[in-house]
Amino acid sequence: MLLGLGVLASAGLGTWATGTWPFDKASYCWGAWQESDGDVPDFLDSDLDGYERTGKQSAAPRKGGRATCSVTLKEKSAAGDSSTQTGDPYGGSVQETDHQERVTAEVAPVPRGATDRRAWLRDFLDAESAPLPDGLPGLVGNRRAVFVLPEKCDTSDGRPTVVTVEGSSNSPLRSAAFVGSETQVAELLLSLANKAAGQAGCAPGEPFEVTSPLAAADADDDLSAQGRELCRIPGFRFDLDKNDRYKARIGAVRDDLQTCSVIDETDVRNPTSAALFVMVSRPRLAALFTGLAPDASPGKGWRGKGKVGDERGLLTVTCDGRPTVFYMELDGLLSAAADPGPRRVFAATADSVADRLGCAPVAPAS
């Protein structure tokens, strides 16, 4: 339901606000998403129920480029009580602002720099997201999702192009926001992936679609039940104090994908990623790690190629006939707490997961 359209030609941005016209449904993100009365996430529901919806989008996706779009819900002012407090809720300065939530989508190559790429991996391969079924190269959660476009959409330097969807809020207590159920988010993600691939001229012969049930993204974060071997992975072992404020989230445990993420909640208002472990053999998901490690053996006794250090390890080996990536990243505190040491923890963890898959050991014996 389009009330008006303003175009910022110099920036390539369009912005509009929805109204109450009875004969048009508003569309967003280059036509990939549409307002509806059906089973859609709240931010696309025709009944806004006290909220105002606006949308913004860049120029359409193109191969090798970056395109963004967003849909924002902002609470309407009513009876002088339409705002929430921002600032420090624990005693700092506080100011009033209208509550709003936003869903942002991006179509872009993965970051070129190693530091930025690793930060991106922590966000989008964490254990709170579940893999799409049917071998599709993506993960979906309630708050974010990612899909890797086909190889012919890659950049000239070989970086994959990805579609991401993420919810955010201006609440002082949480910056992430609920987007929708896993099924709803998967529909948003694949609709946008199909649109993006088509616009960029690299669409496959058949559209991306889910034909099997989705797995729930219900990460287990019971650290006390996991003990010293986090995520119940033999070898992923740390000497932690019972008062350490970590949550270890068990994500997917499949033959083609396994994820574990550890969160440091020392600052409850700003939890941070402390560790990530990923095993992946889905080809397009494995491509996300391209260029992060040398194309050479990490040392005597290791199978495959990669690099193993004190705070991160990356190894690509052939497992059951498929290139398989093992990746671990630790912050400084967990690296120091690794038992018996970070390199041996990576070796033991990768070996235990390889054993689960029925593959030969990947690390040196000692």
C-alpha cells in the first residue's frame, strides 16, 4: 500500500511509507517481499496495530556489487506514551525515543579482509541458526539468516556472494530483534535469494525452494550439563571456573554441518562471542572460508591444508570423498583456558568430529 515515493537519485535509494489504501499491497526489497494478510512476519502484516512501516532500498543487486534494503516498524505516537528510553538503564544518561524494530537485508560478497570475514562468520554461522534442508547452502534462525548464491555469482577474486537477513531494535536492553519463525524467515530469505540471483544475472535453472521440513534453531546452552567439554564435543575442552559466565550453544550436528558457539556473558548487556567451532562440507558453505588460510599443510602429521594457531585453526581435508572444512576460533581467555592447549584442542576436536563422520584422523597423533 504505497502512499508516496521519494527518490534520492545521487545515493540510489528509494524510501516510502505505507498507508491504508485498500487496493494495493506494499512491496519491499526490489519486489521480493510483500505486505500480506496471510502467514507472514509481523513486519509485513497488513494490520500494523499501532505501528508505522517504512522501507528503504538501494539500487537492485548486481554481480559483484553490494545492495541493501530494510523495512522499519516504528511505534506511532499516542496519548503521550509512545516512546521508550535509550541510554544506560543502569544509571547513565537516558533520553526518550520512539520504539522501533528493523529488518535489514543485504546482498553482497563476503568481506575480503580476514578480520572482517571472521567477524562475519561469527555472526552468521553461530549455533542459534539451523541449516536449511535439502542441501541448500544456508542457515536460518529467528533473528538472522544467510544464503550463499551459486558459484557463477562469485566475484572475480573468487569470493562468494551471500544474501543475509537480520533483525535489529533500538531497545537499550537488546539490539537484536525477532524477525519471524524459522519457516517465515526461510521464505523471506529464499524469495530474496531468487530475486537477487535473477537481478544479478546468475540465477540457476530452477528457483531455490524448501521441500522438506525445517529444523528448529533451538541451541542448547546448558554449560553445567556439558561440563569441561563444551558442546559435548570430545576434545573441545577448557579449564573453566564454575563462576565463569559462558554459554555454550550446541547448533547443528549433521554429517554436512556441525556448529558450536560460546558466548561470554560477563557483561550481560553486551555479550560477546568467545569461541566458534564449525565443520562443514556443503560446498557453497565451505566456500565461505576460501582465502582465510594458506593453501599448504599446517605442519607435520596434519592431513589437508590450512593453518593452526593459538587462537584459531582452519583445516580443509577430504572426508568421505568431500572437501570438508574444520574451523575453530577462540578469544584470548578461552585460548588460555584450552586444555591441554589451543592447538591440541583444535586437533582433538577436529579428530573427534572426523571420527563421528567415519573419516580418518586429520591431526598428528601428539
